[in-house]
Amino acid sequence: MHLSIEINNYLIEGLVDTGASMSVMAAAVVRELGLMHLVFGSETYKTASGTVTQALGRIGEVPIKVGGVQCNMTFMIVDTDSYDVLLGFDLLIKIGAIIDVEQGLIQVKRGPSTDVEVLPLTMVNLMQRSNSKIDVYDGNSAMKRVIGKLNVEDGSSS
């Protein structure tokens, strides 16, 4: 499952991993977003396969937007090309996610007594919903699954 998130004026398709306790970002993406100077510390972590690996560090208090919900997230930074952003259980809790696997939807609760926004999990549905042109990077970019850089003035993608 994938979920679109906005980080530093980029719309990025993140891989949702309900088994990951913490959200993770690839170092190449951190560099492309211009956030490498915010990475601190170094630590080891255990992958799903049981392998113990060294992380490059963490980046904290990264402002992100998911389906209209804005929050700050901490990401572990790893050197990988398997994904750009892995969205873990920490993010799902923070946005109040309800996952409907059968329907292929993630609902994001905005708070008490408010409507629930349904986010499509496919690029086709996302593009139909936006009614705007979305450029997908051609693979030369570090962010292979980036949907596009957002125009800061009007919020549209370019």
C-alpha cells in the first residue's frame, strides 16, 4: 500500500508498512529534499528479516502533510534504494489512520467530531482526484517514486 505525503514542497509516494514501528526515509531523498543538515545521531536497527543494520541517523520534527492533516514526524535515515519513504505505525497513529485493505483505502481522521478523508492508494486514483497535471520523475532523480514538486504559490504540482 502506498500513501502520498507532502514534505518540503514535494509530493512523495510513501510505502505504508504497518509492521514498522518507526517511519524511515532513504538518505538520497533527504539529500534531494535539502534536509541532510538536520540528520543527527547514529544507531542500529533490526529489519523484518532479523538483520541488524546501521542507520545514518534520525531527522526529527519534519513537517509533513497527509490528506489534509499536518504534523511533525521523526524519520530514521537509512542508505537504501528499496524505497524512498517507509511510513510506519508511528505515522499511522499520529494521523489516526483506519486501513481498509478490502476497499484499498486509508481513512485519515482529522480530529474529534470531524469528517474522515479517504485517501486513494493508487497513482491513477490520486491523479483523478487532483484534476491537475502531475509529472512523475523519469528515474534520474534520487526519488524514483516522487509524484512531483509542488508550486508553493498555488499548491499545485508542476
